[in-house]
Amino acid sequence: AIQNIEIITNPSVKYDPDGMAGIINVVMKKNIISGVNGVLNLNLGTGEKYGADFLLNYTTKKYNLFFGGNWNDNTDKGNQHSSRETYASDTTTYLITDGSRNQSRNGKQIKAGIDYFPTDKTSITVSSELGRYGFNSFGDVNIHNYQPLGTMNIYSVQNSNSGRSGDFVSASASFLSRFNPDGTHKLEGSFDYRNRNGFSDETQDEYSSDASYSDMNDYLSRVISREEDNENNYRAKLDYTLPLGTARFEAGLQSRIESESEMLDFKDFNTALQQFENNPDFTSSMDFKENIHSIYSTYSGNLKAIEFVIGLRGEYNKRTTIHYKEYDPTRYELDRFDLF
């Protein structure tokens, strides 16, 4: 299914300047198999691991319809042990922990789309996918904290439960128009949208026990934390390529728009009042927005055995971050134009 793989070790200004690494571009073949075809995979593993996925295609000369989905539910079970020694002056404190830690991951997703070929030199693709993800973790730990020559000798048990779940959806559309037989003179564009939201919570209880780790019904600490986030990303891009004999001219536009909100609620247990209370030191929320608009142009060619690329990219970046802590917002802003 792969036509060729491009290794771009020194990306030009056509690409985002955010990173310093190279680019691997995998170019796929156009599917020429007409009719209905598909694939179905099932997997089963020890330790409660299940999964399935499928993809169906219906292809004609003018269009290709595809529909697919996947589901997985995996559990990992394990044990944990740690031993820590703390030295302060002539006193050594030991902390020994033993317990179990189980984790489970699950998710489901469906996707669909169409490739449309109005002419031999033009293609249009529209696709979308949506799904849900989940993660859960459970742990029970026996703790022994003591000093051999001191008076401290504490046994306790810690229970922790955490979970995270959320939904995601994406949609994309792209087109490609070729103006010459070999496809080097072309105009292509794309639009992508992604949304991801999630909710996570964690509880951690530690209570005193006897030497056999039986519950004494005396809590040493109890903590509840909850986090919510919602993220939206938009990207629109337009690229034009013009061959000039052995040289090539490229130009393009791009816009990236991102917004994200997060909220963290942290509560401690008040043993005197027997209720949970908000902890302002670790409770906060944040709103983030960023718009990046770019324009670029490159000229590439060769002088005998020397190949060269000359390019210029301009980017306007406007970013706003507002951090809320105890209802006192702090605002951070970035408003700048850069040349690359």
C-alpha cells in the first residue's frame, strides 16, 4: 500500500518551525481494486485482554467509500515493593511498602469517509472519526514506617483508585489538483478539526493498622482530586507547487487555531469535622488560546552537483493564557511576528 517514503533530514520553511527534528513522509498508493474488500482482526490475551477492529472499502473508478472501527479492553495486574532509608544526624528511618497495582485500559472508535476522483488529476477526501477512551488504576499497599532505635513504629494501609475517561472526535477534508501529466504542477489544500475532552478523578486513603495490617478505622490522610479538560484544534493549509525546468517554486498559507480549558479540584479530609474541604494550594483552572497564521515561499534547484533550497516563512502568533487560583486570575499574553 506504500508508494514511497521520503526522508526529509532538513525540512524547509514549508513545514512548521516548532521542532528541530526531521520528517518522514509516507506516500500511499491509490487503491485501484474495484468492488468490496475489507479486513477483520480479533485478538485475545491472557490476563483479561480483548480487542477487535475492522475496515471495509467499496471502490469504483470515481470514488472509494470506507468504514471501520475498533474496540479494546486490556488489564494489567502487578505487584509493587519498595524499601527506603532516610538518614538524619544519627537517626535512620525506614519505609517499607508492599502491595498490588492493577491497571485497565479500554477504548472504542468508529471512522468513515469517502475519496472522490472527479477527474484523473483531481481527488477529494472527506473523513471523520469519533470514539471514547478510558483508563483505571487500583492499588492496595501495606506500609511500615519505623526507626529501630527510636519510638516511631507505624503500620498503615493505603488504598488508591484513579480513573480517566473522555470522548474525542475529528473531521478532515482535503483536495489535490494536478495540472500536468506527472503531477509536479499542483495545488493541494486540507482542513482538520479535532476535539478531545476528558474527566479524571483520584482518591487516596491511608489509615493506621496493626502489625498484621488489619484496619484500625483511623484515617491518617484522605485526598480527592478531580480534573476536567476540553481541547479544540483547527488547522487549514493551502500549498501550490510550480516546476521550472529542473527548479521548483512552492508557496503556501496555513492557520492553526487551538483552545483548551482545564480545571483541577483538590480536597483534603478534615478529620475533626469528618468532611472533605477544598485545598486552595492545589486547586486552579486555566484557559489557553493560540492562533498561528503562516505564509511561506521556497525556490529549489541545483548548480551542477549542488542542490539548494532558499525559503522564507512568516508567522504571526497570538497566544493568551489565563490562570485562575482562588478566583484571582493571572493573564499571560504573547503577540509577535517571526521570520524563518
